[in-house]
Amino acid sequence: MQTVSLWADDREQLQERIQSYDWQVDSPYVTQLLSAQSASVAEAYARSVRMKLQLAEIIGNSTRHMINTGEILNHGCLIVISQFTHTQLTSAVQPYS
């Protein structure tokens, strides 16, 4: 698994940061958007990610604070993009009485 974290305060900044990486556009990615901004701004970020990574599964969360490179932020959006090179899922259930 490879993960890239991008922080952006506006859509243009996000687009610049997305363009700076050499993505495998035909590969599936899991993308987490952790945003302290409005839902409409977070949706615009999701559209920007989707334009570049069409196979991305995008999960959005609202938050008051984020940590990026050791700094606590209360504005902007943290975008965490993960690519799985080999994934195997298992599940288990433990009933409780």
C-alpha cells in the first residue's frame, strides 16, 4: 500500500498538488477527504480528485481539526489517497451475550 497526504485550503491548490504526482490513473484508489470546510467545498474537492483518479473510492468526513506534517490545522482539507498493490480482506464475528 502506498499513501499520499495532500493538504489544501482551496480547489486550485488541491489541483496543483494532485497534478504534481505521477498517478496510475487506471488503478483503484481509496481517498479520504477530511474537511473543516462546507459540504459544497468538500464536494468540489471530491470532483477534482475524481477527474484525475476516475476509479477512486471517495470517503468524506467533516472535522474541526486535522494533523498534517505535525501541525494541527482547523481550516482547509486533508486528502489522503491510498493505492493498494495487493489487498486481501477477511472478516470475523465474535458474538457477545
